[in-house]
Amino acid sequence: MDAAGSADLQEAIERAPYEGVFDPTGLHHEFSSGMHGQKLDLDKIPTDSPLYYNWISSISNFLYSEYDELPQAVVGVARGTNRVALSVAERLQHQTEIIGVESTKAPDGRVYLSAYASKLLFEAEPQSLVVVEDVATSGYNAGLVASAAQRLHIPRVSVLNTWQRRPQLERLAEAGIPYKSMIHEYLPTYSAEDCARTGFCAQGWRLIPYPRAVSA
């Protein structure tokens, strides 16, 4: 997908009328990485909407244009992109042998491949796999899924983000996991300390904490 295609998708997302896609002014979230920022939640896009169709088409076109070859497996990052991975795999099945696989989120927030998902990948023996993430802040969750796929001895594992909200995804960079992003639009994102000093917390914006499991 060319730059114009990415811009069209970005504009469509920014105009999305669906409740909760963007945090309104005065509200921000804590992310799984511990960082603070306004949440961009593409999981709120209805599956039967034109924007969802645009999203799937854009990811498929990006895989065609930006990768040397189509992956043999596509994996979602838990609730956010499991449906996306399955939809992309279905769209590309007439072009190549490809499987869509779901990952699972544990009560403590960590994302992993279940025994069933691992079995699917082990039996399929893909030589290449792409982890699909909707919005990338640090690359933490996508990195967990990619690392789990690497432990299955899949030779080529990478990450494809729809929207990269920060200049660098340090968790992916530290793990040496290659990644590409369709939209590079940086949104203010702070560490908890910086947010308290000069960010949204300092401005009195309401913070929604990241949901974490409560120990018994």
C-alpha cells in the first residue's frame, strides 16, 4: 500500500463515528507497558462496518506491496486483532496457503499462544509468520506473541502494526524483532513520571488505569 493508501486509512480512522475509538479531551489511559496517553482503540470498529472492510483490505494490500512474499501464517494480538488476523488470512487464502491464528490474554494482561494455537502452528510448519497489531505503543504485547512464535522455530517472524503511535517501539527493537507500520502518526505518550510532571496527569486529565489481575 502506498503512502496515499495509508493516508486514506488514517483519515477514515480519525473520522470514525464509533464510540470509544479515540479518548476525548480530558481523558487518557494507562497502557499495558505502564505508559500514559490517549487511547486509540481500533477494536471498537464494528466488524460489519465499511471501515473494518477498509482496514482488512489495507493490511492485505500492505502485505502484498511491502513484503517480499506473503506470510504463511498471520497471528492476532489477543482481543484487539484476533478477528483481524482471521479476516486477513481469509482474504488472502485465494492467493496463498495461509492460516489465521488467535492469541490469548491471561488475567495478568500477558498475551500468549495457547496450547491449541501452538499446535496449529507446529502442524502447519509455516516458514514465515506476521503478528498483526492494531496500535503500537512500545511493542510489548506484539513482542510477546512474536517471541512465542519464534520458540516454535518458525524461521521468519515479524510484526505489522496498523498505527505506530511513537517514533520507536523499544520492546520490539530490544528483542530484535523486525516490524513495519502502515501509519506513522505520533500521539503524545508519557511515562507515568513524565505524565505526572508535564503530561495529561499534570493537566488534571482523568486517568483510566490498565486493568490488572487482583491477587487473592
